[in-house]
Amino acid sequence: MHAEPTRPHILTNFTGALDQLRSSVLMMSSLTQQNLKNAIKGLMERDDDWCNNSIADDEEIDVLEMQIDREGIEVMSRFQPVASDLREVISSIKIGANIERVADQGVNIARRARKLNEHAEVAELHLLDEPIRLSLEMFDDAVRSFAERNASLAVELKARDKTLDQMNKDFTDVMVNRMQDDSVNLPTLLNLIFISRCLERIGDHACNIAEDVVFAVNAEDIRHLAK
Amino acid sequence: MSTPESIATSLEAKSSQRLEFTDDFARGEANFIKIEDFKCFYGKKQALYGINLEIPLRKVTSFIGPSGCGKSTLLRNINRMNELIPGTRHEGNISIHGTSIFDPSVEIIALRRRIGMVFQKSNPFPMSIYENVVYSLRIAGQKDRSVLDASVERSLRSAALWDEVKDRLHESALGLSGGQMQRLCIARAVACRPEILLMDEPCSALDPIATAKVEELITELKKDFTIIIVTHNLQQASRVSELTAFFYLGALVEFDNTHKIFTNPAHQQTEDYITGRFG
Amino acid sequence: MNSSGLTSPNFFTEEGTKTSWMRLFRNRFLTGLCIALSVVTMVPLLSIIILVIRNGWPLISPSLFTQLTPPPGLEEGGFANAIIGTVIMVGLSLVIAAPLGILTSIYINEYAPYSRLSAVVRFVAKLMTGIPSIICGVFAFAAVVMTTHQFSSLAGGVALAILILPTILLTAEQALLGVPQAYRESSFGLGGTAFQTIFRIVLPDALPAIMTGVMLAVARAAGETAPVLFTALFSQNWIHSLMEPTASLSVLIYNFAALPYSYHVKMAWSASLVLVTLVTVINVLAQLLFSKKHR
């Protein structure tokens, strides 16, 4: 269900504060998307500069998380929002926390990529192409569902997360097998396993964001339902 | 016409009968006050359009809505106070515990005694505090001093006012502060042990602390009374009531648990009103 | 302000505005005019009082209040019978008019404020306030004196009652209107009948204002001449019954002032003094006793 708020509040301050909160979240998410892209680029192109950029820019995202919390609390104390406004504020705060985790995972990927770049390249790196694509797509879709207040898009993400979890499991199994044969590249293969785990976490957080969007839009709590 | 003595004894009898009613009430709990297709007219102007509402026993129900939406009109019809305004007429029915309040066998005086009403502007009589509280008992014919004394203490205690005024019961009620006066009006309304308490914006003239005390009082009182409160203060409705009815332009738009109304109302109009998008 | 008439600009004035001398002058002139006229109004009032005191004081003595009116020629006596007569007739008028007026006002204000009957009653009462007092006397003459073939204090009382009835009714109605509607609502909300609401809450609260109205009506009745002139006539004797001609202060003044005997003229002045004092005392009492009004 798409739910657009039908008209602005009589209090323009209220509408302005809610809009400000929303744009903070959107800004944070687009910075995170960029950082993720940079980290992946640094990983795939074996370029430390991209990794360093990604790690450095994370600071800005942390600041935004605190700003979102502050703005959310201010809206709640000043305007005592109810119904859809209340759900939107609470979701925004939680989504902010989730985006920050995604950004942290991006930083982890960047750090691991830096370590990988010190060693020789391995072909197994490109086994991660599909998980990378899926997890980044999931995060993009989660952000889009928030921006468009699109709950049905959000519901789809849960299914894709299962796929991503499965991909992570399979990749880990493959890597464990390879490690038994290829002891020279052991550190590299281990780092790849960690990177796969980061991607899986990104997918989980994207799912959480989707659940918060569904709550804000539909007032439904779809967490922890039987899978 | 019943004599004052018989009125007094019937009041006593009713209070002991209350325990017997409990089982009946348990059966009729959900629709203790039943409003069926109720319409109200002031001359040619229609103020209420076909209201259908069932108010449960011993819960706090709040009526919210913009000015002129008919919530006070409906409230005042429940104890037939609206009939004091000339030119009003109604269609449809309101019944309490199965008996229609418009039934010819129902004495208006008895009905109003079973329903207590508290108004927006506290209006104690220009008499002593004691006389204010016992007024409803006196007009029912009760003369026994001990009964009156007991009811004064009981009512003032349930209004959380006893400790503040117990030493000056015979002083004028008009010397109290605004919040105390409103609690006195509540004590006066409950003196005759009504079943139902109707409150029409009881806190709108009070400061935040007095308001909080009255709200606390309402939470206490709902153990014994079915309370309906009309309020403009949405936060008050969400703090104090368990059910909320939203009215707009004389019609009932939505009636549901307060929690549901304030987190996820079913109607867009309700949502627009409570989030401040109206107009 | 500088000499060119412009005010120096400060926080409250815009730059370069001129003071309006015309406005100031007009304001002062009208204020002065009001004060002067108020003073002028007091003049006739005070001169009456001074005149009455000056002319009436010489003859004031206890005998005035204990002895009968003297026939022309005699130079002694008092007007005790006139005082008693006035008291009796005013008392009678009160007994007739006060319950009638108060209960009627209760009906038209509490029981049926919007009915045709109430509207008619209000209208008629307002008309009756303008009835010349002599007409009240004529009516009582026709209604009581001619039917009983007797001049009497009863007739005088009836005439005065007709005179003060509309005043009592209308002031009582105003007093009832002054009771906050909130009191009535509370009383009804608590299960009160109309009767209980009126007699326990409304009337006690309106009573000060009603009593003021009643006392002012009484003060007026005490001083009226025309209604009692040809209903109670006059008498030189003590009163034995209500059905005989009765003396009154106002008629005494009317009669004695025209006599060629200086003693009687002086008595008329003294009676005037007594009457004015009586009316003043009643008025002041009404203000003092019943000034505790609504908060």
C-alpha cells in the first residue's frame, strides 16, 4: 500500500520538522550507498584509495545517525505526534540505526579489502559478484521503499534475504573446501569469508529497514513472523 | 408521587442492589449505554445524524472532534439535559442497561440522579462545601445527618479533596481554587452514587497540575463508574480513556480502542484530525 | 514637545507626527462638561433637602409622632395617624404586590420563559410602569370604593399595589436573570425538579436584588399622593379598621399646605421632612443591606 500523507499539517513547523527528519535519513542512506560502492570498487579493482575514502567518509554517516536521533526526539517532544506521524518518526530513528550498521559493514569490507590487496589476487573473488549485486540491490530497494513509502516493495525484500543467506552459506562451504586444498592463500580466502558475512549482514539490515517501512506505512509489525 | 422517605429508602435499596446487578452487568457489559440511530435537531437544524454507539460498562470513553461536531450535544442527551434547551427534538433511542431513557415510565429526575454530570466551567452553588456535596441527597429527601455526613466524606474522598477541605466544610465553596472547585463539582456529582459520570471538557479551565489531578481521579473513578468524557485535548483523551469516539459534523466517524485510534486509525478523517492536518 | 508642535520621536510615536490640539481640547471640554452637569444635577436634589430641613425642622418634636392631626385653627398636635396610615397602606400594597410580582416573575423567567403568556405579561408590565399614578387611584376608586361604598385604606393599599406591581415584577425578573444559568444546570443535572431548583438555588441567590427592588418600590409608594387621594381620603382620627378613610403623610401635606393657617403649613413642612427622611432611610437601607451581590 502506498500511503502518501494527504496534506500538510496546519502547523508548518510540524511539517517542516518531519520533512527535515526524512531528508536526514535520505541523505544518510545515499552517503551509505556511495560508501558501499566505493568499498566494493576498492575490493574489485584492488585500489586502496577507494577503500580509504570509504573508511574516512563513514564519520559523516555516524554524525548523521546522531542528528537523526536528535531530530526525532525533538519532533516527539515538541509536537507529540500520533498515528502515522508517530510511526514515521519512530521508524526513521530505527532506520537511521540500521543504515549506520550497513555503513559499518561497508567499512569492514573496505578494511578487509585493504588486507586482501596486500596479497595476490585470487579467482574466488569473483564468486562474490552475485552476493555483492544482490546485497547492494537489496539496500537500494530498502532505501527506495522508504523514500517512496512503498510497503509492497519492502515486503519482497524478506524473500530475497533468504536467497542471500543461502548464497553466504554456499560460499562459505566452497571457501572452506578451497582452504583445505590451498593453504598459501588461506588468509585471503578467510577474508573473503568475512566479506561474504558482511554482505549477508547488509542484507539483514536492509530487511530490517524494510520492516520499519512496512510499520510506518501499514502499521503492521512483520518482524519475527514464522518464516 | 413518591414521598421523600420512600425516595431515600429506594436510594438505599438501589445501592445494595448494585451487587445483585453485577451479574446482569456482566452480561450487558459491552453495551451498557446503547445509542441507536440517534438524531438530534435544534429547530430545523440537525445536530446529530444517526449515531450508533455502544458504550461499555466501567470504562472511560472519550468523545473527540472539532468544534460543533455534536459531541457535547450527544453527551447532554444521555441524561436528557438537552431537553432544557427549547426547540430541541430527537429521533432514535438511547438505552441504559436495556431501558430506554425516553420510555414514559422513566422519571427524568431519577434518570439524572443515576447519571452524574460535570461541566466545563466549575459551578459550585453559592453555599458551603458541605451543602454543595449533599445537595443531591437533600433534594431526594434525605434528612438524616449521619447519612449526609458519611456521604460528604465518601464523596470528597473519592474526589481527592477530603484532606484539603475537611477542616472547612462549612465555608463557602466559592473560596476554593479552580482545580479544587472542579473536584468539588465531581464530588457533588458522585454524592448520590450514580452509575455513569458524564464530563464535558472538565479540565479545559484548569492549569496543568490541576488537570493532572483530575485525570488521576478519573482513572480511580472508573473502577466504580462508567465515564464518558468530552475533550478537545487529544493528549488527554489518549492518556485517560480506553475507548475513543471521533465525531465530525454531527456524525460518528470512528469508534475504537484509544490505542488503535492514536496509532493507526481506520479513517483518513480521523487521522487528519488527530495529526493536525484538518482544515 | 518642541515649539513647532511636533513630538520628538520616541519608541511610541512615529517621526514627525503632529499632536492633535483639536482632539485634546475636545476631550478636555467634554470631560469638563460632564463634570459640570453632574454638579448641576445635584443642585435641585440638594436644594430640596436643604429647604425641607430648614422649614420642617422647627416643628419636629416627639409630639408629632404621638398626637393626632389638629383641626384647622388649633395650634398643637402631630400627625401620628398619618404616619400610621402611610405605614398601613404601604404595608397593604406590599402584601398584595410583592408575592404577586415575585411569583409572576418566577413563572415568566423559570417555568415558561419562551411562552406567549410570558411575553404578554412582560409587555403588559412594561406598559404599566408608565401608568400615571392618578389612574391607579381612579381604578381603585371604581373597583373598591364604589363597590364597598366606602373610602378605605384597603382601597389605598390596592391603588398603591397596582402602582408598584410592575416595578417589583420587572426588578424581580432582572434579579432572576442575574442568577448564572450554570447554577440551574447543575441543579437539574443533579436531579432537581424545577421547584427545587428555584426555591433552593435561584431564589436565594436572587433575593438580595429582589429585596432591593421591593424596598425601592416601597419607598416610592410611601410618597405617592394621587393614588391615595380619593381612595383613602383623609381622617383626623386614629385608625380602627381598614375599611374607613385613613390619613396618610402625602395627603396630609397636600391638604395642610393649602390651608391659610401658618401652623398647619409648618406641619406640612415637617411632614415633608418626615416623608423625605423615611424614603431616604428605606433607600439607604436597601443599598446597605442588600449590596452583597453576585461575585
